[in-house]
Amino acid sequence: MQEKRYSDMTSYELQQEISQLNEKARKAEQMGMVNEFAVLERKAVMAKAYLLNPDDYKAGDIYEIEGAPGEYFKIDYMNGVFAWGFRLKGSNGEEALPISMLKK
């Protein structure tokens, strides 16, 4: 059976998926499976992005990055649930972040 894409899920299905991912991540963390934990945590962040409205995020706006206190991200443009832009204190170049990582 092919898994359903996050973009095709209802908000209820996304919330169920996030709950399951968070539970699996918690178990992986308890078992010391650092890589598995990181993957599951990232999937949950992606699923959360599909619960948000990309129209609420605008080019030129600056947001703090969730999980990175004191780090800010300036949006150049939006593409679906991804904000493309630059970290204000970094020289990593352009990158895309799921909108669920941006704190208003």
C-alpha cells in the first residue's frame, strides 16, 4: 500500500500522523536511537507545516526559527509550505524551511 502524501491528508489525518510520529520519536529517543529520532521529528515538523496556511507567511518577513532561539530567518519567497530565504546570522546561503519551523 502506498502511503498518502501529507498534502493529500485531511487536518484530522495530519493530526493523527503527528501524534504517531511523536510517539515513535519518543520511543526512539528512549532507546537511544538518535538518527531514528531525528528522522521522525523532522517528519512531524513537515506534517505540521501542512496544517498551516502558507498565505500567512510573506516575502520580506522575518521569523525566529523554532528550536533555534535567537536565530532568525528572512523569507525571500514561498513555495507551497516551504519558505525560501536566508538565516540572518548565517552565511549558509539560501535554504528552504517548512513554515512550521517559523515562529511568528
